[in-house]
Amino acid sequence: MDFVSPVLDVASRICSCVGDRADHLRRLPQNLKSLRTETEKLNNVYKDVRERVEREENLEKKKRTHVVGGWIQRAEAMEKEVNELLDRCDEENQKKCFGTCCPRNCRASYKLAKMVREKMDAVAELQSEGSNFQEVAVPLPSPHVIERPLEEKPIVGLDSPFREVWRLLQDKQVGSIGIYGMGGVGKTTLLKKINNNFLESSINAFDIVIWVVVSRPTNLERVQETILDRLDIPDDRWKGRAEERKAEEIRRVLKTKNFVLLLDDIWEPLDLLRAGIPPLGDGNQSKIVFTTRSADVCRGMGAQKSIKVECLEEKEALSLFQAKVGEDSLNSHPDIPKLADMVEKECKGLPLALIVIARAMASAKTPEEWERNLRKLRLYPKDVAGMENDLFSVLAFSYDTLPDEATKSCFLYCSLFPEDYHIPSEHLILLWIGEGFLNEYDDIQEARNQGGKIIQMLEHACLLEPCEGPPLPGEEYLKMHDVIRDMALWLACEKGKKKNKFVVKDGVGLISAQEVQKWKDAQRIALWNKTRIEKLREPPHFPNTETVIRRMKMFMFPSGFFTNMSVIRVLDFSNVGIRKLPVEIGNLATLQYLNLSYTRIEYFPIELKNLKKLRFLMLDGLFLRAPLPNQMVSSLSSLQLVSMKFVSFGSDIDEILFFEELEQLEHINDISIELTSIQSIQRLFESHKLRRSTTSLRLRLCRGVNQVQLLSPSCIKELNLVRCNELEEVKIIHFEKQVVPSKFPNPQCCLNHLLSVLINGCNKLLNLNWLIHAPKLQYLCIEECEIIEKVIEDERSEGSEIESGLSVFSRLIDLTLSNLPKLESIYEHPLPFPSLRRIAVLRCPRLKKLPFDYSICMSKKLENIIGRQKWWDGLEWNDQTLMHNLTPIFSTLQKLRKC
């Protein structure tokens, strides 16, 4: 019985595992092996997919697709499920009947076998899906702002313009902002700082910040494609399409967003509508900020606010320079920090120059190296490492964009003046005309106007800048940044290839004869200040020289100095101590401009009459011991301009003879002169040619003159009446008919060109009512006139007509009133004075009111009120608020400068 029972038990179990179940159980070992193999294959596919995803996510900044992400999760879950199933199968295998291969529980084993088969199919399907992925990751949607790397750190000196731009970005009334300044001043760095600040800012008004480098030449298609890429617009919607289609795509997206568009390095106005940028202000808060080197581009782009980036202050400049040089060099010798300070000053606060030169100096570890480099920087800046490629070539882009060769020549010409020199704009323009840069204009005034436009153009391009100079009426001054000047000299010398094409020496001491011989190829020579030439054994040879400017101590010309100047056009020896002109000056057949003002010349050689091409003759401030040679002036057949301010002729006859010679000149149209006799004044105003040509007139010590009649229209710009003790009135005459002095001018009857008036020591003059006929007057100085009571007498109470459309003194910039004991009024009623910058009053005890109203504060032009404290405290005010607002700009002065 004991033997039969186990046999029957096995038989009964075997009988229950029949059909399909028996087949599953029979195949189970093989299926388990296949499942392990397929799972291993799936794991390999999983690793491959995972590596592809991680690589594209990390290196290409992409994001895995949802399909791939789901597959990875299912593959990981499948591996876990398979491992659990295999473990259960192993456990069940351990439960087989003792001594047999049959499972104890056929039902449970069957279920496991069936699950193994199903998992095999699922693993195979998952493996096949993973092996066929064409794309595992897609580009990430662009962030609202992309950080821009800042190459130069630390960022120095940009805090103020940054705060201003950031404030304007939050101003709902401002849509477009222009940032301008000279090359290398830090405009791009500022724009990057603004861009990166959006990463940290709490401002969430903008959906996207777009950065575009425009550069030159302007390429609208490139600008469009940069914007399209930034907006993640699919390539198939715009690649290869026309400009208009690209613009439509940009407009379609941007009109739904509040955007900030940052445009770097614009050289000419960019048509944003044509590019696809929707108009600002159409119900959105979008902003446009751009950088440029030109203020004109700001205007052309319609910037609502323009911000100029200035060079660094000295403390900031030194900080940047030291940071770039590095402590190793600065600490290598006690003398080096002081030398570093001297080198930094040569850069005049221009960040790019500071950085380039600091890099060149970083390896210098001895004072001797620093001194050598400093000398090189001062005398031969192009030879300093990095100056040509990293600095001059960058700055020269501004020169390249100037509109024509005449403007470029005018710019390069400015490099003839020394560092930090304040260039009188009128003097500069006349030099340009003398050089022939503005030859397309026959009339001097038209050429002057064009010269003024060129100065404005160079200022707007940040190649010149206005500056303060000696306080001369009507004169404005310019200066050129030292680094810009070095770049201009480099360009003028054909990028350093012709070293002596422009020879400029300033305070260099004695120049050897051997050095002068090297100037034979010079086109322009300028010698300044403490510069002297060694005595020459033979005449210098200047066959290519067109310009010689000498402002240095010199009492006589070297022998034969003018012998070999076959193409000379300009000679400027003003403010030089020379006493005598050599006769060979008459051989300079090509000479067009001769300035001998404020020299010590007392006589003129008759040979000057041979200068048939001379157009400009300046002889201001000379003390002549003899009259000009007879027929000398009338022989200068091309003469257009003659200036003899502050020159006494010696006798009335000499003045009249001079006028007679001037009348014989066909082309004369610009005369500046001083007269001392009533006969000369009559001769001047009797001649239509002389009257229309006189631009500057100074009447001094004119006895017997009780009335001056100014004929209108007149070309006179400057009028000085000095010590004319019998002068009682000035009248305006038009076509021999007197104009009532109290009436305001009409366009056909006024001193429309008059800019500057000086009245000094005219003790019978009661008022200056005639000034209402000078609508463009800028400078007015009245001194030491004993009985004048009112500058302009308002006669409206007497029924005189006054045209309300024209404001008296609307262009006045500077007003000086000094030693006027009876002066009670400038004007009876308040005037706007929209242009006034300075008013000075001294020793005018009866002047108790200033003709100001609150508009003087609104204009924000008035910078300085000068006078004595007692006078200021005694002024009467209709509006105390006005007094409080003007008090901060009042300053005391006991003695005024002479006008």
C-alpha cells in the first residue's frame, strides 16, 4: 500500500495538466531564457536612448519628447516587472515534487508560464519601439531673456546711464530710447548690462527680450532672421521667403507680445516697420533700445529719449586701468603706480583705450619699461601693442561712415591742433575754406554755413565735441578727444604708412635741421608752443606741403623759408612774434589763405601784391608803423575776405585809400574792420559793395559822430561802438527811409545777421531801441555809458505797433551790463529769454528788476546770474517763487571781464 499511494498521486497530478496548459509548462524553461535575452536587448536599447536624450538635453539644450519620456518610463517599469517575474519563477521551480520535474501546483505554474509568454511579447514590442526613434528631443522654448556674456569686468562708470535707461524702461510714456557716444565708450557693455538685468529684475511686464546686432553695412534680412530665430518661428514659414513674408511672420507674433527689442551698433536709421516690428504704443508696453555712435541716428530712429555715454571720470578710469594691468605689474616697483597714473591720463577716460593699453602694459615689470611705453604712447601711439588693430581700426568705423571726402578731410584736419586744444569754430571753418575743402560754394557765407553743418555732423558722430573757451562774443569752441586725435593722425598718415604726411609738433623743444629735411613729403605741417627749429644751413624743401601752421616763438623766418613751397595753400602765423615778412613770400603763387594776426609785423613788402590767388587775408591786432603799400590790396584780384580788427591805419586818408582799393576787388564779400573817423564811416556807408560786404564793424574814438545809421538789410554780424563820446543814437535806414526805432522789424527790414553788440563808453547814448531790429542777437555787452536809462524802451503806452509774433532777445545767450549808473530797466515787461545762459550785472545801482517770468525757469537754459550780493538782495520780484528758483545760480563777482 505504501508504494501504490505516491504513484496514484503523481498520476492524478499529471492528468490535470493537459492540453494548452501542458504546452505552456513544457515551453517555460525556453521562454524564461528568451525573456532574459530580450530583456537584456531592451536594456541596451534603453541605454542608447537614454544617452541620446541626455546628450541632446545637456549639450544642445533640448527637451526630450513626451513620447520618448513615456517610453523611458515604461522601459524602466518593464525591467522591474520582468525581474519580479523571474524571481517568482525561480521560487516556483524550487517547489517541484520531490524526485520529479512536475510542479506541485500546476495552476500557479501555468499562470506564471503564461505571464512569461506575455512579457516576452511586451518586451519585444518595447524594444522595437525604442529602436525606431528618429527624434528623441526637441529644442527648448526660448527663455524670455538670454544672458549676454560681458567680456570686460569689472564694469566701471556705467551706473548713471544704466539707472536712467532702466528708469525709462518703466516709464509708460517712453517707447524708444537711443544710447549714443563715441566708439569704445561702453555702449554695447551698457546694453548687455540692461539685457542681463532682466534675468534678475522683478519687472514682469515683458514677454520676451530680443537682442540683435545690426552693425554695418545694415542688412535688413539678417536683422529679420535673428528676430525670427529668437521667436522660435519654424523655418518652413520663412526660410527662403521674401522680405515682406518675413516681416508678416514677425509682426504676427510680436503684436501679441509685450517685447523689448535691443538693437546694438546701428550706423544709419533702420526701418523697423519694414522689418516687421509693430508700432509702439498700440495698446502694448513694448520698448526699443538701441546703441549708435551718432546723435543723428537717434533722431532718425525717432528716439523719444537719447542718452549720451560719456568717457569715464579720472577716478573710474584709473580703477579700470589698474584692474586690467593687474597687481603683478603694479606691485613690482614703487614707482610703477605713479607711472600707471600718467599712462591712464593719456587715455582721457575712453574705456576701450584704457583696456587696450592696459593689456600692452601688463607685462611691464620695471619703471624703465613703463617709461619707454609712456614715451611711445605720447609720441608714436600706433607703435603701442594693440593700438592699430584693437583700437584705431574700431574707432575708424566712425570716420568710414562720414558722407563724403570733404567731410572726411575736414575731420582729419582737426588733428593738426594740439591735444586738449580748444579750437575756435569760426577760425577752423575759414581754414577749411582756405584749404579748398568747401570749393563748391562760391559765396563765403554759404561755405561758412556748410562748414557749420559739417561741425554739427562731426559732433553728432562723436568725433568732435563742444567745449568752453575764451569768452569772446559769437565764438564757439571745439575739441577732439586725444585718442580720436591719435586715430585721425594715423588715418591722415595713411594708417601709419607715411609717417610724415601730417607733421604735428607741440612743445617738443628744438627740432634739428636733419629732422626738418625728413618733412619733404609732408602735406601739412603744424608747429605749436615751445617748438623751435634749429638754424638751417640751406632753405628747406617742401614740394608737397599745402599747409603750414606755426604758433611758436619765432622772430624771423629762416632764410629761404618760402623758396621751395610750390603747392602751398595755407599759411597761418597768427599769434607768433615775427617782425618781418621776407620778400619771397610774393612767390607763393598758389597761396590762398594768409593769417598774420597778432604778430609784430609793422611793415608789409610790396611783393605781397603778387599773390593773385589769395582769397583770405587776416591782419587783426597789428600795430602798423606805415600804411599798406599802395595798390597792394587792389592787386589781390581773388581776395574775398579781409579782416583788420583792432588795426589803426594811422590817418583818415589811409582808411579812405584802403576802402578805395577794396572797392576795386571783384570778389570781396567779407570785411572786418575798425574805423576811427567820420569820413571813413561815411565812405563805408556810401558804397553799396562795401556796405553789403562788411560783417564786423568796430567804431572807436570817432569824434564828431553823433548818429550812426545802419542801412537795412545788412550783412553785419558784429558791431562794436567804443568811446564814441558824442554818439546819441543809432538809426536803421532802409532804402534811404528812416525806420521808426520803436517798431519791431519785419522780414524785409531788420539786422537779420547781427549776432554780437558791444557798447562801451558812449556817454550820450540814451537807449538801444534799435536792437529790436536784431532778432538773432546772441551777445550784448553795455559798459560805462553814463546816461543810458533803458536798454529797450517799451512804447506800447504811446500807441506804437508791436508785432507780437517776434520776441525781443529770443536768441540772446549772454548779457553783460556794467558801470551803468542810471540804468533802470532792460525791458518794461517780462520776456521769455528762451536762449539766455548768462547775465552779469555790476555797478548798476538803479536796476531793481529783471525782465524775467517763470518761463526762464522752465527753459532750464539759464546757468549763471553774476553780480554783487547787495544788488541781488535789493532786487524787486513780482513772484517770490521765481527768486527762490534763481537764487542757486546766482554768484557774486566784484569785477567783470571786459567784453
